[in-house]
Amino acid sequence: MAVKRDYYDVLGVSRDASDEEIKRAFRRAAQQHHPDIDSSDGAEERFKELNEAYRVLSDRQRRTAYDMFGHAGVDQASAAGGGFGGGFGPFGDIFDAFFGGTPAGSRTRRRVVAGADLRYDLTIEFAEAMSGVTRSISFPTLVTCPVCSGSGGEPGVEAETCPECNGSGERRRVSQTILGQMVNITVCPRCHGDGKVVSTPCAHCEGDGRVREERSLDVVIPAGIDSGQRIALEGQGEAGPRGGPSGDLYVVVTVRDHAELLRRGTELYVELPVTFPQAALGATVEIPTVEGHEPLEVPAATQSGTEIRLKGRGVPRLRGGGNGDLHVIVTVVVPPKLTKKERDLLKQLGEVSGPAVLPKGGGGVLERLRDFFAG
């Protein structure tokens, strides 16, 4: 039987971490290790472990039991129906389900609703993606009401237990079916699952605890980012209703294409056209790079399709470790039209050069295709 890891270690938080710190740690880890994202072995088990740790540490009573007795305290409580000193223990839920009330001694629960996550689409230039840039963005969102501080009530008005659901945030209805009694549970229509109501709603936010406004943020775009990648800004989404935690903001980046360079991950490619004399004799030609155009030495006897690799002249790697490479693919261009002088000179060259011979060392097209399919 596998030994369970400490729940605090699973989430990467200290034992005195706040509820908000535990939530943030879980969301970060869940995004990283979700089986749809993490394709490594054991991703599904790690994700289950994260969920189990969060279910315990996000519940105040279960966390207290875990801090006192470790895994044994939580496992025993789960086996007993989840009761941690509630007057009716495992029978409390049954009593509540069939009689619609909350037995004495059991705790009521407040349904805390987090704010919605937001998405912002941002387009940047190719050069900005290569060097990194800070962009200012503005977007409409819901923020905590400045008048009631998110409570939903007028200043000085205390929230009261909802008389409709007795603070449970739920409405339960028992019906008789051919299979026996069935319990239908819905969110309380009066408190909307909050468990509390205010007698005098805040006039500024109409009791929601939030108001809409335009928010401005500076977003740091790291060097090397690619189209489709996103930047997560925790807690910058919509504020939760009636003081609930804020959601996150996801900035999805689109990088404009370069006019001459082709990007594939951290590698850049450019096709370099040269004339036959330049390829045969060698030449210095201009090529486009991330920084701008610069000279490149083309060696003599360069064949069409030759790749000249410039190490470290590609895209910066997001997590450090230098840059990719710039691949210059040489293409020898045959002019579609020749002047009389050019034709005469080429005839003279043809008379002295003899028949064409493929270069040694796999320079032919068939050799390159063979190497490609073999790889």
C-alpha cells in the first residue's frame, strides 16, 4: 500500500498557509498537472493527489482534524460519514435531506462563489516577441463595491441568516417515486446559495457586492513568447459576488508574422536567393535577422539547398538557456531571361566546364530525401 504524502507538501504550502494561499497553490498546480496538459507518466495520479489534498485543506474542520491526527483523522472521519463533532454525525445529512431542516449542533455552510475568469486577446509585433515588452491593457470587469466592501448591504447593516434555507444555501424537496423517496437539491432562490441575506441591500451595487468598471493593467510579455500561449494573472479577473474571491485573467498572445523570417518554435528560417556566379565564386550578401539586415559570407561552390546555420541567432527560450538558431537556406536562382551578352558568356562557360557532377557527401536531392525518410 502506497504511503500518502503530506497534503501541505502536495500543494507546496506551509502549515500556517491561509485559505487564499491554499486556493492559489491548488489552482497553479492543477493547471500545470491537469492530464489534458501534462502528458508525462503519472499525471493523472498527481492530479488526483492534488484534488484530495485540496478537499481536505480547503475545509476548515477537515483541516483541523488533519493537523491533529494526520491522514488517520481524515480517513476515519470520512469513513464515519464526514462528521467532526456535529451533533448528529453521519445521520445529520439524512435528517436534513428528509425533513428540510438543519439539526441542532450541525453547522450551516455558506456557499462562497468565486468571480469569473477573464480572457484578453493581445496582438504584438514579431520584434516585441523576440525582445519582450510591457503592454498596458484596459478591459471592463466587475470589482468589489467601494461602498459596501463586497457585503451587498448598506454600510452598518449586518447580514442575517437566510430564513428560507436556515443558512444552508440549499432548498431540498422530497418526492415519492417508484424507486422510493428522492431528494432534489437546488440553490436557495432567496440567498442564491450564500446562506445569508441583508435587509437593506446596498444601493450602489444593488446587493451584489460588485460594480462594473474599466480596469487598466501593465502586462509583462516575456521574450520568446509564441502565438497561442497565454499569461495567467491570478486574482485579476472578476470579483466574486458578496465578497467572494476574484477569478483570474488570462492574456492570450498573438504574434504577427515576420515579412521574411519563418518561425518554428525557437528556430528561425530564411530563404536566401543567390545567383550562379555568387554560389560558384562565393559572395557577401545581406540577410534578414531578428535585429535587422546584416552581411553573410556565402562560401565558394555553395550548392542550391545548402543550409547555413547561425547558432544562437533564433528565438529566445522562455525558460532561459539561450536562443534557438537561424537557418539560412541557399537557393541558386536561374534568371528567366538572359541578355545576349549573358547568353554568350554562359555558352563559353558550358564549353569549358564539362558535364554536371553531383557533389560528394550527400549533396544530391535523392540523398537528402533518403536521409529524411530514414530519420
